[in-house]
Amino acid sequence: MIVVCGEALIDLVPAGPPATWRAAYGGGPANTAVALARLGTPVALACRLSVDNFGRQLRSYLLDAGVDLSLAVSATEPTTLAVVAFDERGSADYQFYVNGTADWQWSPGELPNVLPPGTRGLHIGSLASILPPAAAVLREWITAHRGDAMVTYDVNVRAALLPEREIYRREVRAWLDAAHVVKASNDDLAWLYPDEDPLDVARRWLDEHDLTLVLVTAGADGAVAVPRGQEPVHVGGVAVEVADTVGAGDTFTAAFLHLVELRADGFDRASLASALRFAVAAAALACTRKGAQPPTLDEVEKLLARPGT
């Protein structure tokens, strides 16, 4: 089982006429959990779900997707909202309404002392990794279980909520000390370190922190894995017609976790390349659909079997 920690929120997505919006289920960790479930990996989501109408809908959606909510907290605070805008490439930009909402109000007593039986991985990322008090509470809990499961961290920069670059870097560095595996996009690294090559940043992170692997995604150009003590592994992109990119990074992470053997002592290069190809293909499929709609295992395997993929 993979335990994913973090937010489940509502995305308000443009729906045709001006000032018309469609409510969609979102949040990076929730998207990752749903993607894992659709691929067939047992997954639990440690989240705080409001008892308001949006929260009840999110709970039903996650359960219907096959996500275990035994670690979810029923919260009296309202559901977090994200207003989405798209550029000409289908890339999403977000404005968040987070003040006093359910996702960030974690207290230590709401988290279990023991991980669920069979837990092989702990995953954290996105807003829950930077917003107080959730960030500190979740980081302390995950660090305490670092020896029990492989910890993965998705940087997923959201500068609208933490625009001070040095403060954001400080939060990221704290998570790098908690994680074994880190995933970041070229865009994440370009914002955090605008004057540095993304792979140089990945190598520095490996030098300065107790990490096993850094994953760097590059959109249509595929992804690179930088393992400790080994040369990078590059996998090219998969050509698809893009509807939008919502949930693509979360799908990549889930697909990688689904396929790769999580080990603290390193990764076999052939298995790493296979997991990267699988993850890139899954993310490409997510881009062909509007909103966060991760593919099933069968859909990814069919794409990979297509000549030229």
C-alpha cells in the first residue's frame, strides 16, 4: 500500500461562457491517490475532508475511485477552492482560497502512531507541504516513519501561495531532509532556481541531502531520473493531442510509484527506465482529457504497445 498525504479540494474550471465555472475534484495528493487506485495499487489518502457539501462529494468520489479513506479526518472547516485558468498550451494556472479551510488544520493527534499494515511508501506534496500548520505537522509525522517506508515528495511549486522564493526554498529543503525520492518539474526548478540548470539542481540535492533519487519531468520532452551514484536515465515524451495538463504531474508520480520497486538502497537502471517510460505514458494520457482524469492500467499498457511509443 501507498499512503498519500495532503489535500483534496475543488477546482473551479472555466466552462464555456464568461464567468461560468464547473466544479471538479482536485488537489495534487488526491489526484495522485486516484491515479494509483486506477492503476491497481492499494492506496490510502491521509486528508482532512470537510463535512460541507463539497467535502461530502469529494468523499464519495474518492471512495468510488477505490481510495482507502480510513486515515481521512472529518473536518468542520470548509473545503478549499482553486480557481483554474488555462494558457494557449493548456497549462493551468491557479488561484487558491485557503483561509480557514479544512486541508491545513492538522493536529498531531489526527495522524496514526502506526502505519497501515503493508505500507511500502509514504507520499507528500503540493500545498500541504508548504501551508501551516499542516506542513510542520505532516513533516514531523512522516519523518518519524521514514525508517518504515520509502518517502516520496512532489515539490509541485505553487508560488501564488508562497511568493517569497527564499522562504519557498527553505520549505523545500526541509522536505528534502525527510524524503528518499523527490519529483520536480522543470518549471518547479526554474522558479526555485532561475539561474541554474535543472539537472545541476537535482545533483546538488543528492549531494546535500540523504536522497536516493531525484525525478525531473519536462512535459512533452519526457523525464529524467537522477539516481545517487549513477548517471541520469532519460526517457523521451509521448506525442499526444493535449486538452490540458491538469493532473499530469500527479499521474506521473502515481504511475512511477505503481511500477517501481521502492528501495532505500538504490534502483536497478533497467527497472528505473521502465518505470519512467510507464510514468511518462500515463501522464501523456492524462493530458488528452480535460481536468484530472488519470488513466487505467489497461489504457497505459495499450499506449505503450502502440508502434513508435
